[in-house]
Amino acid sequence: LPHPAQQIVLQEAIQTITERIRRLERLDNELSYHVKNWRYYPVVKAIQAMRGVRLLVAVGVIAELGD
């Protein structure tokens, strides 16, 4: 980049994105671990059989229906 300040801003943005990705991975791993002990886990697995439905969406749908 032509100016050093631009490089600093770019590096900060990259670091922020990297940290957010790591956080999402940690939260996804925790969700995957804990959902297996949930009483609605079989329903979550069944919903994931639908095309395009991943764990987070399935858990969210069942949690909302349960409430």
C-alpha cells in the first residue's frame, strides 16, 4: 500500500476478521458438543437432512419452536 497508515488499517482489519472466525469456530464446536445431550437432538439431526440446513439453523429452529 502506498502509505504506512493504510497498511496498519489493513492489518487490523485482517486481524479482526481472523479473530471473529476463530470465535465462530469455538462457538460452533461448543454447540456441536452440547447439542448431543439435548432431548431434541434427534429432531435436529432429522431437520439437517433437508438440503442447506446445517446445525446452527436446525438448532435455532427447534429452540424457537420449543419456546
